[in-house]
Amino acid sequence: MKKYWWKILGVLILLYTFFMGLLTPLKTGISEASPMSLHAGRSETVTVVGYNSFFTKEKEKLRAWLKLPNGKALAAKRIDVVDDRVAKLTFDLPSYLPIDTKVKDFTLLIDSPVDGASVLPGGIAVTQDTVNLALADALWPNAEISQLHEKETITFPFRNILGETIRNTYYHVPLWMAMFIILTGGMVFSVIYLIKNDADADRKAMALSNVGLLLGILGIITGAIWAKYTWGKFWSWDVKQNMTAIALLIYGAYFVLRASFEDPEKKARVGAVFNIFAYASLVPLLYIIPKLTDSLHPGAGGNIAFGSEDLDSTMRMVFYPAIIGWTLIGLWIGQIILRTTRLRDRLMEV
Amino acid sequence: MNIFTQIFYLLRKEITLEWRQKYALSGILLYVLSTVFIVYISFQNIGPQVWNVLFWVIMLFASVNAVMKSFVQESGYRQLYYFQLLHPIAILLSKMIYNSLLLLLLGGLTFVALAFIAGNPVQDAGIFALTLFLGSTGFSITFTFVSAIAAKADNSSTLMAILSFPVVIPILLLLVNLSAHSIGLLGSTDIADKTMLLGAVDLILVAMGLVLFPFLWRD
Amino acid sequence: MLIASKKALSTCLLFVLPLTFLLAQQDTDFMRSMGKMYVVVAVIAAIFLGIVIYLIRLDRKLTKLEDQIKNHG
């Protein structure tokens, strides 16, 4: 039992991530609003399609606003709830808007005691014929947005393009993190091999690189599937996609190099040297280059990083354990490979 | 002899050897010229963006060919002789320096040939020269070290390409990016950052090479 | 080992990607229904498939080793 505790821990952590990651509902969101553009000076009706929403519960207390970035807001005059998912909001737009351009994107905000507040950021464009700030200030019935409700149950954030695929954060991203941890471990064992000249250290380096390659391939495939339904293509020539493909090529080359030697000592030595050199040339850049160029991934070229916005505290509760879980499972698979190669090498000696 | 005199003598030996068997050098120069010509025939009209990419791709392939021979083509007896006589760091450094010079020459020639045939889109010559310098040292460091690895195996010429291309791609990306600045394709905001990054990468690779080479050498 | 990973990759490409392709072809857009939940399912299926294929390759390798040991003994 003592020997197995970390394997059991890994499985338990992964089970936890699968349960939490799949069963926790998404926060209520607005998936659609039509028409997307309104005109000033008219009474316009916007049909809103909610996601995971329960508009019919406590529908008298439903409130809605059109909000400007500067905080000015216009409350909906009437709200007709069609069913749990659909509601019709009627806004009385004054003829002049408190903006200095003809067209401006407004944010739609709905608040319900059941679902909490949900937003459609910059989702609705409003056009006015002439700009007149003085008249607008007089006409604009500014509504105070206050006493917004919070949904009480545990939820994951709702993002319009992502939808439920936000859960892939726990199944795709941790594979990369685990891959890096494991490849780093492999590099460390290569260093140990060169210092101590111990054949077992080389076996460990090889086993860990092998698992790293597996995790990398799984990461690329899962990433491609996710990309198809978020960005439209399996392969979008995104910097991170390319860089990780390079990482896989390098580790592929590592195994080709090893395979081309007969002598086990030479194989181990040259392999270790290449492993360290390749790691040193690649890994710093994997962190730096995506930050320099534009990327579709978060955390690069003006995109929001995995900061407060993208990874909220409920997501962290699943995301970080998932990294540890995958690393432990990777180490387990690595250990099996290690034992296999040990067995093979002992057989060769006989 | 201390390491510096060893490096000096080795460097002189490399240059004399190269000068004596001119066919190797002229072979590479011819390789560059014919590649540029083929590229010209196939593209006819080369815009600045394509020019930039083509320059570095031609440079990449020519460099692999030029550097490959540095360890692969030396006979085992000669290596044994060096091993008994010289410090491994001197051997590696002299090859790296020699190859940097060779690649700088190669880069200059590629530039002249490409500029002659397809026009010269470079606006900021200083940055371009700096990029070329950093690029040829980066290529030389990576390829020299990889050729030392590949020389240990039997099918070394295939291995050379397999091992070196993935390792060099990050450097290549930075180079294309930096030289795009000199051509005026990108705004010149973070040139200093990128130059420093490239220099840092070169330094890391040299350091790794110097630390690791003695292990490779031991036979 | 490299071959094992390669096989895992190619098999995943062979099965999972065409499957998602096929599903994407349908006009009702099965994959995008229910807030794209099936994309998550496909991702988990891909991970599962990849690991299973990898384990099968490892298993075969061990069987071969066991056979060798039996022959020696």
C-alpha cells in the first residue's frame, strides 16, 4: 500500500476533476440577442436567448439594462418572458445618446434573483442620426444599476464562443502542464546520467520523455478538436500550436537518434546530450515567443491571460488539481515503461 | 598551450584547409547561387514579405550543408589525434567561430545574389546586418553542435537534418521576425527586446554546447 | 516506444478526427448542440482512446518480453 499511495492519489484527483469538471453547471449567460443593432429615438424590442436561464421563476423581479462603458445605463421599459430561455426586452431609446460617435456598442445586462446577473459584452450596437451631447444629457434617463444578484450555487463562467467547452480547460490545458513537468524531469535525469554514468538514470530519462511525448500528442489532438469548434479550424497556425508541434518534433528526433545506435552506452550518452541541448534551446522560447507575437490562445499579444477574468476561483479548484493528477498518472505510466526497459536490459545481459 | 592559442591554431588550420580544397567552399557558394536562381525562376515577382522568408530559408539550407561537414567529415583517426592533443572546448569553439565566419560570408553572398535578382527591400541596413550576424552565429552554434552529435551515428547526414531543424526553428522564427523589422514590414517597437532575446538564446546555446561537448567527445 | 506513440497518434487521427468531421458535416450540427457539450465529450474520448492504444502497445511489448524469458528459462 505504501508504494501505491501516489498512484491512488493520482486516480482520485483525476476522478475529482472529471466529476467536478463535468457536473458543475455553467453560470447563466446570454447566448443570443436579436436584433443586434438598434436605432435611437425609437421604442425597440430585443429578443434575448438565455443560456441555463430560468426566466419564468420570479419573472416580476427580472431587470435589464443597456449599459455604456462609461457606466451610463438605460433600463428596459418592459420585459416579456416567453419561456425559461427566451425573453423580450423593450427599450425606449431617446433620440440623442450620451456618446460622441454615431454608433456605439452597448452591453446588455440582465439581472434575476434566481440566475444572478448575466451580460452580453458589447453585444448591441445603437445608432443615432446626429451627435448632440447637451441634448442627450437632458434626455437620457440614467438608471442606477444596483443590487445585482449573485447566483448562489457553484458554477463555471459562461463565455459566448466557448459555451460548455470551457470545461476543456481541465482536459486539454493540464496535459501541456503535465507534459512540461514530465519532460523537465526527463531532462534532469539526463543530467544525472551524465554526472553519475548510471544506466538507470538514462532509462528514467527515456521513460519520462516517452510519456511526455504521449501527453504532447494527446494535447495536440485535444487542442485540435477544441480549436475546430472555437476558431473554426483544426489547425489555425497559432503560435502555441506551432511551438508545441516543434516540441514534439524534437522529442521525436530524440527517439530516432537513440534508435540509430547499437551500443547501449553510446546510445545513452549521446541521447542524454541531445536531450539537454534540445530542452535548453526550446523551453525558454516556448514561454517567450508566444508572448511576443499574436496568438489566439489566452495570455498572448493583447489577449487576456489566465488571470482573474479567464480562470475564476471555481475553475482554479479543478484546474490545478488536474495538473497534479495528470502528472501523477504520467509518472505511473513512466514507471511501467521504466520497469519494462529494465526487464529488457536484464534479459539482454543474460 | 592554453585554450586561446589552441583555438587560434585550430582556426588557422580550418581556414588553411578550406583554402587548399577550394572545391568545398566554391561548392557551397554555387549551391547558394543556383538556389537563388531557381527561386527567381519559380517566383518571378518577389515581394518584400516573400523576400524575407526566402532569404532565411535559403540561408537555413545552405548553412546545414556548409556546417554538416565540420564534424561528420572528419575521419576517426584525426579525431583521435585531436583528442590526445587538445582541449575539447578549444575544438568546439574553434569550429563554432569558423562556421560563424563562413555563414556570415554565406549570408552576405545570399543577400547580394537575392538583391541582384529580386531587388533589395532592406530599409534599415544596420538592423539587417545585426540580424544576419546574430543569425549566422545562432545557426553556426546549433548546427556545429548537432553535427557533433550526428557524427557519432552511422547515417549522420539524415540525422543532421532531423535533429537540427526542430532545434533551430525557434531561432529561425525570431530571425524572420527581426529582419521583417529591417524591411519595414513590422513596426519598430520591440526591436531591442527581440535582439536581446536572440543574443540570450545564442549565449545559452553556446554555454550548453561547451558544458555538454566533453561528454560527447569521450570515446 | 516511438512507434507506440506514432501509432497512438495515427490511430487517433484515423478515428477521432474523421468522426468529428462527420458530425460537423451534419446540418443540424450535432457537435454544436447543447452549448458545444459534445466537443468536451470528443476531447475526453480522444484522451481515453490515446491512453488505451498506448497501453495496448505497452502490453504487447511486455508479452513479447515474457515470451523471451520463458524461452530462456
